[in-house]
Amino acid sequence: MQNIQYLLAQYGESHQHKTNKIIHWICVPIIFFSIVGFLYAIKLPLFWHLYQLNVAFIVTFFAILYYIKLSPSLAIGMFIFCTICLLIAHFVEQSGVIQLWVFCSIFFILAWIGQFYGHNIEGKKPSFLKDIQFLMIGPAWLMSFLYKKIGIKL
């Protein structure tokens, strides 16, 4: 497995334009949340106390293991972000205002339109077209900026 600094640098190569970066700060977390939300909507026939488990718990568990292999400190931030995504999905689902999958579909589509618009401005293709692994690196790339700002080393 490649190291985190290399992957972040590779990802950053196609994210230099200021507008594209701003778009990514908005759209990457929304896309990540939407995927967690889609998976959250898939219920499993397993219960923990009175709570029905879902696919999102399993997938985020493995995502955190992936981030731990890349950077244990970065994995902590990604764990917190995943937990926030799970909580938002839970609250949207419990609200009864809109079905979770519909809510996530709207935001997923709009965020991807934003992403491709940003890459059009950048003049470079999205990194994941080169390596699918970069779909997981995008959120870590943003987290790495937060870490740098508050002085946490990867």
C-alpha cells in the first residue's frame, strides 16, 4: 500500500485551482455522507438492543481500517466524520420528513455535478479516474488540511 503523503500529493495534483478546491470542500463531504446514507438505509436482520443494524456500520468499519493502515492519526478524524455522517443519516431517517435514500440521492447528484464542474474549471480529470482508491483519499485530503491547520501530524 502506498503511503498517505504520496496519495495526498497525487490527489492534490488535480486540485490546484482555488474554485475547484472550494467546490471540493463542499461536495466531497456531501458525497461521502450520501454514500453513508444510502448504506444506512439498507437494514440488516440484526439488532443491537432495540436498534436495527445497517450496512453503513459495516462499510464504515472497514473504511476506518483502511484509514488506519494509511495513517492512524488521520483515521481518528475520519472516524469522527463517519460518526457524524451516521448520526445525520439516523436523524434524517427518523425525521419522517423525507426518505433517507431520496435525501441522499438529491445531494449525491448535486454534489457530483459540482465536482465535475470544479474539474472542468481545473482542466484536469478527477483523480479517481486514474485510481479508484482516490474516492477514499478525497475526504482524507480535506481532513489533512484540517490537521495541518490545528497542528496534528499525519
